[in-house]
Amino acid sequence: MHSIRLDTGEWLETDGLGGFASGTVGGVRTRRYHALLLAATRPPTGRYVMVNGVDATVTTPSGTTAISSQCYRPGLLHPDGVSRLAAFRDDPWPTWTFHLDDGTVIEQEIFLRRGSPVVAVSWRRTRGRGTATLEVRPFLAGRDYHALHHENPVFRFSPEETPGRVVWRPYDGVPEIVALHGGTYGHGPEWYRDFLYVEEQARGLDHVEDLASPGVFRYELDRGEAVLILAAPGAQIPAGGAAAALEKMRAAERRRRAQYPSRLHRAADDYIVRRGEGATIVAGYPWFADWGRDTFIALRGLCLATGRFTAARDILLQWAGAVSEGMLPNRFPDQGDEPEFNSVDASLWYVVAVHDYLRACAASRRTVPAAERGTLARAVGAIVDGYARGTRYGIRMDGDGLLAAGVGGVQLTWMDAKVGDGVVTPRVGKPVEVQALWINALRIASEIGARTEADWWSAAAAFRRRFWNDDAGCLYDVIDVDHKAGSVDGSLRPNQILAVGGLPYPVLEGEVARRVVDTVELRLLTPVGLRSLAPGEDGYAPRYLGGVVERDAAYHQGTVWPWLLGPFVEAWVRVRGGTAAAMHEARERFLLPMAGHLAEAGLGHVSEIADADPPHTPRGCPFQAWSVGELLRLSEGVLAPERRAGESRARARASVLT
């Protein structure tokens, strides 16, 4: 069994469309997002929670025993199936082993089928004698996945039944729920009230829900495996009944999952999902959809470092058509089609992702068709030209060649927390990591003739001259603050590390770069990532706790971000000459401590954030794309000498974009 707490270790199964199933190892739902069937009706958005979970009991000659657990207000655990949980594993999918008092052993499995909104749940007796009857009572909602459900007279319990199949249509305009089963179904509508979601309660959000239970499925475990397949419209379920469908899906999923060299490699697939006719990257589970910035940062690890070139191509081409006035959207809302252009760096990360994609294709001798290369090159040119001319929110190339950005009340950088109308870390002016991205974008654009070399040379020279804070031995976080020439923000933050690592072309080298890395390591490094603000700085928040306001105020004020480990480790290796010895030491010092985290919160994944102070408790989203992506980029790229050598040879043969 994993050395994790039963109530905080979380498992995740995804369908490649934006839908997913998730829950805790102990079986108690602690979030509004924990569900068996949660489907995306407009992949990857339009998500509905359709089946939240089940109650399950086993009856043997010794009596009836629960193998499920629920938490009700004010904190009552009932039933107590978790007390019979003897083992759990999440490879190749979540599997629980329950030991009953009479020696009966029950094994439960849950897995999703890739590419289809369907979840398979099964139970089998692996030890025991005599009769054994399993009863499963599903809990239904039919709600937006961000909302909560409450008892009401409108919910439709009535099923449409055929042998081995039950269909519920809970509300008008809500997807129907299809259940295939290998037992019998007994209709018995009940409302179950006051489910308590303790994680929502801790986050200061609504946390009590009522669920509708239409009836009970019954199975004879002494006669074979019990199967319950739950599906949303559009699901592709093999023919032949529930048992046959389960075996076919199980075999296909075993083959698919066995192809990955590690659990982390397989985790990368969870974030790569369909959008329209193309693909995109879900920023995190359970509550994020696809965000531009997160997509382009994560792509380099999730796709390029793992050899998923087709997915990378589809994602980059999908987003290429969304350039507007030099900007790419930072977010497509869950509801509605109007994208949100409120990021200064998302477009620049896209340029970097295109560069790295084409460089990786060259290194692996993959041909990129001229039409695709042209589409990507035009998108890069449109972004850089649009920024140079000037676009939304005061984004423009200033006289010193650097990029000015920002207006009051709008959060443009990745430090984007907002409380009411106030931006917690406004960073208006010339933020340090935006300049590193801009200089890289100018250099990449010069390779296709969209800009001259003089553009990035002059911007880089201005950066080195204007950002160095000699007294602190590091870089200013923002210069020309609020567009006031010469004003500076000397807050010690991790953004400066991108001037040395994390991007194709370092802006700083030599002794200055080494001092930046040393300062960041001394003040900001933790075992699970970099703090967003150094201890002792004004506003430093040691814990990410409380309601929405308290948490947003702490989001970038010390809170640790695992994704920043990628740029830091790359910078650390670079300033040590990129030697094999430096790579080996970096793996030992920085990657190995992350191994324990993979079994700590989101199993097999990396969390969004952690507390700034020890013990650096994981917080936020337990399954985060760019956190996983950067760990893969390190392990499969930055710290893999043979790949770096191959890339260098490829770069020597030809320019990456021409």
C-alpha cells in the first residue's frame, strides 16, 4: 500500500476528452470534483458531473459488510468501508483490496477508456467460500462540475430499462447516463442528503451536497465478476454485454498503458486532450481547462521530451490560428466561445514551444512539411511583430528594445492572482521573465527573417545593463515599475531564473549568471520547487490556507511552485558548464526528492503548489500539467546527455525554422 494518507492521496483516470474520474485512496469524496463519471460535452470543456460515486456492500453467510465510505455533515463517516481496506495500487489503474472479517477478500477496479466518455467499475471475490452478494447503489447529479447539487422535485429518477442496460435522464439539457451491468437492477429512488466535502470546506467554498440515488444493482460474486459500466452520450462501448465489454476495454487499456516506460510518462497523456479537430493541454485536474501559458510551458515536457511529436504538432497548429493583434488567448472559458486575451507571456511561450518543437524534429530527423512549417513561422512572426508595434494592455517594444506591459487592474504575468479588483502582484512595467522570453522570441524570429539580429542583441544588452542588482547579487523583478522610467522592484522572486535557464537561449552567462543561480538556490529553493517570494520579504506567506481571499493573497507570495524546478535545474547545470558530472549531481540533489511527492498527493503526478515553509505540504491542484511537464523535460531532456548532444548536432546542420 502507498505510504500516503487515505484521505489526501488522490487517484485520477482521464478519457482524453477533458472528462475524468477521481477520488481519494480511502474512497471518501472530499471534493465536489470527485466522481466516477465526469464528462466533457464540448471537449475539453462543458463538463458535467453525472455519477458522483456509489455505496457498495457485500453480504456473505457471516453478514453484510460495507466496502465503501461516505462523509456526511457535520463530519460523520458512514459507512466505514475504509476500515476494511487492506491494499491499494494505482498501476495500471486504481485497484482496492478489501478484507472482510470472515476472510472474504474483494478486489475493486476503476478505469477509463481513452478517447471515450466511459468508466468501467468492477468487483470480484478473490478469496472466500459460499454465497456472496454485492449491492451497489449509485449516486447521481447531472450538474456543472464547478457547482453543487441539492434535493429538488425536478430530478427524474425514472429509468429506461432493457436487459443489462439502464438509462437515466436526470434533467432537460443535461447528458443522459447509460449504465451497463451484469446483474439485476431494482428501482428504489432515494435522496441522500448532506454529503460533506472537506477539501471544499477547507478552501472556504460551499461544501455540502445532496445526491439522487435511483436504485440498486445486485450481483452474485460467487458466480463471477460484478461489472458496472457508466457512459455519457457518444461513448464507444464494445458489443456483447457488460462482461464482454469490460474484458475488451481492459485488454485494450492494459496494452496502451504498458507501452509507457514509467508512470510519469503515462501521466503525461492525461493532460493531452482533444479540442475541436485538434489537440490542446488541460492545465490541471480537477478544476482547470486549457490555458495558453500552461499549454506552451507544459508541451515541451509532456510532448517533446516524451516523443509525442504528433500531439505537439496538433497543439501548435491548433493554437496558431488564434493569434489576434500579436496575442494568443490565455484561456478559453468553460462556457461561451469568447477567448480571454489577458496574458503578456502566453504568446512568447508559444514562440519558444515552436522553436523547441522544430529543434526536436530536426534532432530526431522528423520531416516537418513546408505548409506546417510556414503556418508556425507566420504565427511566430505575427506575435513578435504585434508586440513590437504595440497591442492590448500597453504591451509594446520600448525604446531600449525591452518589452513594456501592463495597465492597472489587469494581471498579465504568470503571477496572476487577483482579490476583488486588486491584483496581488501587479508587476506593471518590465517584468524580468517577460524580458527573457521577449529576447528569446526576438532571436527565434531573427532565424526566419522576421526580425534582425540587432533587435535581440540590443534588447539583451539593455537587459544586462538595467536588471542587475549588484547589492543583492541578483536581478530586479520589475524595472520601470508602473511605466516610470528608472523605478525598480527589488523583491526577491524566482522569475529571474528564466534569464539563465528554462529557455533556449540564456540572456545571462558567466559569473553574473552564477550569482543569480546561487541566490535563488539559497533563498528560494525547496525540495519541491521554488518559492514565489523569499522569506523575510514584505508580504511573505508561509502557508497557502484559508478562504478564497486568503489563498489568492498567498498564491505568489511565497507559495512554492514545482514547475519552476525545471528552469532552476537547467540554470544550475548551465552555470556549471553542462557537464555530465553536473547533470548527475543535479539528478541526485533535485530530482530524487521529487520521487516521494509522486505518491504524496496526486498519485503519479506533481501538484500545482506547496506551502512555502516546511514541510511544504502540497496544495492547490493535485494534478498539474506544467509541473509534470517540467519534471519530464528535466529527466528526459536537460539531464539526458545523449539527447543534448543529438540536439546540438541537429542545430549545427540547419536553422530550426528555416
